Amino acid sequence: MRLNQVTIPVSDISRSKDFYQRLGFRLLVDSPHYSRFLAPQGDTTFSLHLSPDAIVPGAVIYLECDALDDEVAALQAEGFEFETGPADMGWLWREANLRDPDGHLIKLYHAGVNRIDPPWRVKPEA
């Protein structure tokens, strides 16, 4: 089993589509109520669905970057406003936070070996 995609609700497809394309996502499906993208690297997909309800952000979107500080600087130069700049976190990741037009939290991060093998990882049973 592989994770195919995550879909988030948005209030304005056009505005959100523009935001994610500016982040580097490649548009795969485009309709008045739904957009699907390919992540800037790899084969993970991500989609937006127009919601008739008020948007209540919940999920956090993590985008992994090999050169986090450089990526944040490049996005800032393109006009993206970050809530927090790159900072080392207690869980051994380096993160920077921004929000999409509907308030969904996006964390750009670099974790290195700690991404899937942190010192506190559960060890497989023998």
C-alpha cells in the first residue's frame, strides 16, 4: 500500500491553484471544483477541492527540502511570507512555516537521517 495523495478543502480554487503552482507544484488536473498536482520532486500528488463550507485548517503539510534555508530565501524573493524562518527544532528537524491562502499550515523542513530514523525510533521486535 502506498499513499497516493492528500486532498485539502479550499474556498477559492483559482487562488489556491496559483499559490501551489508558485510553490513549484505541477498541475495535473484542473476543473472548477478540483485541482490535482504533482509535487515539485518525486511522484507524490496533492489536490485541492472546492468546499461549500467554511474552511477549518487541520492537517499540516510537510514539504521536505535538502537545502531548506536556500529554498526559503528563494520563496521569500518570490513574495512568499513565512510565519517563522528556518529554525532548529527539538525533534532534530530544521523547519520554516508559512500558510496557504485558506490558512493551511505548510512546514518546509530538513530532517536528514532523523526523518525516518530519529534516536527515539521504535525498534522492530525480534
